Amino acid sequence: MESLSTQYFENESKLPTTTNQEHIVYRDSIFNYPLFNAAEWLFGVVPPFLIVSGTLFNILNIIVLSTGRFGNVSTRILLTVLALTDTVVLYAALMRSWIDTVWWIDLRMLTHASCPILTFISYCSYHFSSWNLVLVTLERFVSVCFPFRARKICTKKWTIVALITLACLISLVNCHFLVFQKIEDNIACTPPRGTYFIFITKYFYWADLAMRSGLPFVVIILCNICIIYTVSRSLSRRNPASAGESATNQGSKLNSMTSMLLVVSFTFITLTLPVMAFFLYISSAPNSTYSDIARNYFLYAVTHLLYYLNSTVNFILYCLSGSKFRAAVLNLFGVQNCFKHGG
């Protein structure tokens, strides 16, 4: 998320480069539009709340997961890394953009090195957070649909290998920022005009959409459908007369770990779908008048703040939908026997 002072979406290609004097006139003119002012208000007020609450919630996630009282080791590793990555998203992207909006200070402009490095970190954190959740979903998919194979696949060793491989691939996809991204004319941290600018605006734009939302969306949806179908079929095939405690235990599994991760993944879909729709809309949206820009900027503000909300709310989702996690939290704070432990 960036202030309109440099761009209104991450690819930094929709607004023309201006001199400082033109830049001031531009902002004075656009301030006449209520939707622009509403977007600036949202960008000024909401980010601090998301950053503070998200930091506290993610720290609590890490503490609870480190106790070993919740889930298997592969799940704990993936959720711990997810909490760390979400925190990086909040600071490397959201806080930097909030500072830009409120004080007109782009941290990427502080030095020539900070421009490519901070851009690289921002994009890597976006992509890694999304694909980390894909790994969480795949781990749950294997555990539910192939329980006997899960003992060999969902191990600490293979989880760490998967995370390292994912980190290397995402770094490779975004390494071009370290080479080409730079400060142009002492005005903005932006792709330089020419071949690289065309690459960013015509090709990487869509690659970013696919990496950040599109492909994770498809994988998570398909895996969740398989998980729900497998659990439902397992319950329906049991003989009601002999289901007894085993059926209760199976339902308990759905209502604890599996239920919790289903809620988390569907929340990801709900909160990232608007930004994916915005990416598709803005690629062909009118942007020739101040009215167009104000409307687009407001849509950008709403969709991207929802996107960042996804990096904040996991602790709440874990507590609401996961009885085992909730029990671990209660135990951490010395409150026991308030809730019955889930399966």
C-alpha cells in the first residue's frame, strides 16, 4: 500500500512522474474530491490499529505455538513462520506506507540502497505469506485425505525443506527489484523507464497478482473442497448404530485443528479476493481525470486494508474456531478447565 504521493498501487506505474511543484498542485487539486479524502483518512487511521494489534496477536501466536501444546510439529512450524511473515508484511509494507501517507516520507527514498531492498522485502513478504498459508492447507489436506502417508510427508524435516524451497523460489521471482529498482530523478522509488518499466507494468503486474492471490486462491479452494468432502464422506459412511465414540472423535477433529485451518484459509480468500478484483479492475479502469483517480484510490484503500487485515486476525480466528488452540491459550494464562479440550 502506497500513498498517492507516489502511487495508488504497488506497481507504481499508474501515476505520471512530476516535479515537486507539480506534485503539490496535484495534491491540492485532488483534495477537492471526497473519495480521495476518505481514502487518505483510512490510510491515516486504520494502519496503526492493524500494526499494533497484528504485532501483539502474532507474538501471542508464536508463544502459544512454542509451548508444544497445540498441533503436530509440522503445523506448529508452518503457523509460527506464518505469524513471523505476517508481521514482516505489517512493518515492511503497511507501516512504511502509513509513514508515507501521514508524513510524506518514503523510507525507500532515504538511500539508493533502501529503494530496491525495501521493495524486494515487501514483495517477498506478500508472496511468502500467501504461499505459507498454501503449505498449511496442503499439510491439512494430506493429514485428512491421506492420513497414513501424512506420517512420512508431514514431518519436521520435509516442512523445513518446503519452507526453504519456497523462500528461495520467491526470492528468485523478486530478485529483479534488487538489480533494477531505483530512485528516478530524486522523486520516486520506481521502475526506470524503458524495457524494465514495460516488464513491470505488462508482465510482472500479472505475475504478482497470480503469486499474491490468484494461484493461492485456487489451491486453497481445491484443497478445502477435498478436505470437507473427505470428512463428510467419512462421517456419512459410518453405521449410526456403531458410530458411537469414534464418530464423535472424528467430528472433534473437524471441530478443532481442521475446522480452525478451514476458517483461516477461507478468511484469507475472503480478505484477498477484493484486492484481486481491484488488480483486474484497475488494469483497464479509466484514469484520465481527478474523479477517476479519486475513485480508484478509494477502492485501492478499501481493498488493500482488507488485504492487510488478513495479516492481523489469525490469533482471533484460532481462538474462535480451534478448541485445542483456545485451550493452549487458556493454559498459557493460567486459566484451565474453562473449555473442554478439542481433539
